[in-house]
Amino acid sequence: MNRSQLAHFLKLSADPEATLTAASTDELGIIVDALYRNLDTPKPVFGAQDWYDLATEELARRTSPGSPELYRAASSPDAYGAA
């Protein structure tokens, strides 16, 4: 995701928490990566730091032991149908 795509994404999302909560864990990883890369530039997109903080908190919540999201991922069948 480049700078203009990130800026467009942030601008269209009225509620960052709802957007991040609704994202899949894979999508959340992509968002965190894009935000991190953007924050490492001389002029980050306005609001990127707040989004990054919220996104990393959500990602940490999902990957912590006992997380319902982690349990769903572990209990769902894989590509070969095995649990």
C-alpha cells in the first residue's frame, strides 16, 4: 500500500476502531505494515500514528494467549479440510 492509497484508506474510514476490528488478521497485518512504513518517512500521512497505535493494539489483542480470534484461527479447518 503506497502513501496515496494509505491516505485514501484513512480518509474513507470514519471509525478507525470499527474498521480495524472488522479487518481480518491478515488485512490487519497489511495495514500495520503500511502504517509503519509510512511513519518512517519525513512526512507521514495525518493521523497515521493514531491508526498505528490502534492497529498494533488490535493485533496484539488477537495474538495474545486465550484470544477468541486466535482460537477461531486454530480451530477452523485448513486448506485440506483437517482441523
